[in-house]
Amino acid sequence: MDDKQTYNRGERKEFDKKSLPIRRVAKVTKGGKRLRFSTVVVVGDHNGKVGVGLGRGVDVRSAVEKGERIATKAMKRIELIGDTIPHEITYKYGAAQVLLRPARTGTGVIAGSSVRTVLELAGVDSVYGKILGTQEPNANAYCTFEALKALRNGRVLKKMSKMRERIEVKKEIDEEKKKKMAKRKSKEKKTDRNKVSRRR
């Protein structure tokens, strides 16, 4: 389930959200079965901010909305170097264990399950991810989130000149994308004007 939401907190910011597989939980009581739904929602801006939250509710919509609110409150700024992470990290969170490793520009996100979802919404474009523990998607989402929060780039930047170059490459790529978008918009405007003039 993908969606975009705008929040007003001083500035207008647009976040993407993705919900992991929704689970139906049945609780047997004296009066019968009581059904509830739960899901983990990942929220991010694709630019270094990401959050993860577990939502529960009597229906799917309320569970997703609650998870989104919790994830938005839990959002953290992640330490990134250009389009990748500053260093390799192995993180254990309960039964889940995740390995994250920097990759060359253009590699993409090589990871599966909920690890990929968290990395993409955090804005990591080039990274290797490996699940070393349980295959449970909710646990892996939280584990990846905690691993990203544990990243540090200050000491790495002092020692690694290549990482400084990655930042410059990322800026150049972003500038090229902006120029291409501007050209497309100008072409679209020209075609729209030509169509209007022909109709007249």
C-alpha cells in the first residue's frame, strides 16, 4: 500500500509511506472471536529521514493510519554519504540481524523483504543488504531502522577521501536530474501552446 502524505510542522514536507503485509489477529473471548488488524508502516522522504511504526486497529484503515502516525513521530535523520551509507554495519535487534554495506554509485538497492523498503524510503540509492537472522519482515524492518540510526559519518569522512567524492557525485546527479525535468516541462509547455494555436 503506497501513498503520500503532507504534514505541517513549521514547514510543509511530503513523506512517502509503505505498509508491510497486514496481519489479522483473532482473539477468542467469552462472547466469541474478536478480530483486529496490525501492520508495520514505514515513512520516509527519500532524503535521509525515515521512521517505522506498528499500528493496530479494528480495521485495516485504522491500523495503517495509526502505524503512520507512530512512524512519523519516530522519524530520524540518517547519516548518509551521497547516495550510500558511510560504513559497513551489522546490527542485531531481537531475533533479527541485518548486514548493510556501502556500494558504488549506480548499484541500486540490493536487498529484499522489508529491508529494501526501509532503505528506499530513507533515500539510500546504492547499498548491499543481507538478512542474517529471522525472515520475519516486521522484525527486519525495525532492525534496519535501528542499524541506520547507528550509522556515524564524521570519523569516516576524515579518513576516507572517496566518500567526499561521493557527495559531489550525488550533487552533480541531482543537478542533472533537475535540468532534465526543466527541459521536459518546457517541451510540454511548447506542445500545449502549439495545440492551442492550432485549435484557434
